[in-house]
Amino acid sequence: MIRFEHVTKRYPDGTNAVNDLSFEAAEGELVTLVGPSGCGKTTTLKMVNRLIEPTAGRIEVDGADIMAADPVQLRRHIGYCIQNVGLFPHKTVLDNTATVPHLLGWPREKRLKRAAELLDLVGLDPEEHGRRYPDRLSGGQRQRVGVARALAADPPVLLMDEPFGAVDPVVREHLQNEFLKLQARMRKTVLFVTHDIEEAVRLGDRIAVFGDGRIEQFDSPAAVLGAPATPYVADFVGADRGLKRLSVTEIERGDLEEPPVVRLDDDARSAAAALRDRGARWAVVLDEDGDLHGWVGSDEIAKGGAVADYARRMDAWLPLGASLKRAFATMLQYDAGWIAVVDDEESGHFVGVLTPASLHEALRRSIDADARAVARAEVELDSLPQV
């Protein structure tokens, strides 16, 4: 959808802001451009809609050379969202959102209807917020309006220049979550500029790590964190890149351990005897359908009755596909030595448990799998030496 072919931006003083840049963002892909200030990432973004003109090379959007298009018409068909939003202070939220449809000549009723739909999509009630002016919105709300405005004419391409950088960390994380949900529904082709590697990792399908006007590495978040291509990339992503990688590594079935399991209607004394034979101090409790119900201690159920009489609530659980970072955070939150894993949040069918040891092995397998270009299930790990 967006293709750079040997693109250079050279200023009159001889400075190369971007030097011989070649990469491609596929249709529906979110590519994050990350790097320190002055590395060329914002210049790269602005060349796509010709706010900055390239000096050499070719940029294509949907197969067409951008230099052959009228720049004003080009911009009206590319969504653009910036850090401080740039809302018109004298216009209502609805009119701000409808800016591009207005420029494209849409009838007023049609463009306001579209604006209301987009506000609702980004989590703002158009009845409550539509008639307000920007100065009556919070920073996070203004940023949502900026995203809605960028999407109003349903552009295939969205350019975002540090759109969440001016809000506090809590609001920023919430906006990131909402934008990921929005992107999952709309599948726009997005170039997203950020200086924050954690934001780049969290949002990007692929990451372009910039350094001094060129791309040092263009790869998946997991690969950038697990196998930095150059010392520059390794230094930029940080010595804690293993911890960052937890956020982009999902829980898979092969990561799980099979613990002792009992059923709600099992005889408690018999279940306790079976657990003692295995040397187990606890067991996962399932209902008649195999769904997660809770857990019990082996000493408790030895008193007799039914397992259901002793089952405790299971707070530490996650679905398959959740990140190892969430798993680690859940263990810490509940001071748990393991967490239960279900097939999905709706059904709750139990599939296994994740322990600190199996979490560590999952991370090691993920890194090895990327390095060898194989599936995680194909990786066999050597045991770590005991200390």
C-alpha cells in the first residue's frame, strides 16, 4: 500500500534528513517508525502526504506515484493525526470531525452523520460531546477527536505523528488500547511515528528502527527485541529488551503444564488420596463441562464431603493468546505461584497452567524460534544449570 524506493530528503545546507530509504507497508498493516529525535522518522511520514517533498526516489500509495498527484487532493485522501491534535477552536467537535468531508464537498447532513458515527466509534457520545468546543474537552478526549477526524473520509492510509505523546501515561495506555481495537476493526494502512520503543512494540505489526536518516532494522516487534540487527538497535531497545519482549510473546498450548485436576462432584477423601499419591498439595477444580471453577488444597479436602464444598475462587487466570507480560503481572498481582489458562474468555474451558519456570521457557523458545525461523513448538531447550 505504501512503498518507499531509494527515497532521500536533502536540505539546501547539505543535510540528509533521510538517506536512500526503501521499505514497504502492506495493506492493513500498522508500521511504527521509532527512533530518537532528529533521526528522520517524522520527515519520512510527512513525505507520504507531501508536507515535505522528497529530493530523490519514489513514494507510492496504492501503486500510484505521489508526485503525480495534486498535493491538496492527495492529503484529502490520507488521514493525518498529530500529537497536539490541531482542532479548530472556533468549531464544535462535530464540525471539527467533519472537516475533510466538508472539504470534499459532502452535503452537511451526510458529513455530520459520518462525524457522529466516528465519534461513537472512538468512544465519545456524539450527543454529549458533539456540540462542545475543544477547550471543554480533556486531553485524551481531544486526541480521540483527532483520530476520528483523520478517519472521517474513510481514507485507506493513516499517518500518525506521536498522536498520544501529549497525554499522561494512564490516558496514553487507554488510548493505545482503544486504537488497537479500532485498528482490528478497520484495518487501515498506518504509519505511526513514536520515540517510545514500548509504544512501538505494543502497537506495531512491524517496526522500523531509525538511526541518522536510515532504517537500522525493519522487522516484527518480537524479532527487534529478540534479535537486534545492529549494536545501535540493541542499545536503542535497551538492556531490558527481554522484559519488553514479554509483551509481544503470546501464551501457547505448548507452554503449559498439566496440573492435578479434580471435579466439583468428586468425593473429597478419594480426591485427597489421589493427590497424596502424586505428592500434590493442590489441584485445579473443573465443573462437569471441563470449565475452570477454582482450586483446592489437598489437606482441606481430606476432611470428607464433596470437592465442591472446598473449592476456592480462581482469580489468577488468563486465556490462550494473552501476553507473557500479562501472565507475569497476574502472578505478581495475586502473589500466585501459577496461573490457570483457558481456551478463551467466553467459554472458560481449562487447558493448563503457566508457572514462572514455564513462562521463562516460553520466552526462551520464542527467541530461539525467531532466530531459527521455526515455530516455537519445534524448539527444544537445553535445561538451565542448577545452582
